[in-house]
Amino acid sequence: MSKQLNLSVNISYDEKVSVWYVLSSDIPGLHAEAESLDELVTVIADVAPDLIAANL
């Protein structure tokens, strides 16, 4: 039986520099930014599994 893990990632947009970024997260070490929301989601989906495996 697999165990489900629910983690939160809060993102924000900085209008001054036109960038989306991770504001806070339950995933230790997750720091990312991108020019679009779609790009940020892609980056998070790419790095989050490795960070979760390494830290949790």
C-alpha cells in the first residue's frame, strides 16, 4: 500500500522584475523562479521529487 504525502508550495509574482517565484514551501530546499507561471510549474515538477527524496 502506498502512502500519500501532501505538501504545499506557495508561489508569488514580483511585478517589479516580472518573475514568478516560490514564496514558501513544505519541500526543504525548493527555491525557484521563472518568467511565466507555466515555466515555474514545470521547474517545480522537475526538481521537487528529487528534493523530497533527499530531504523527507
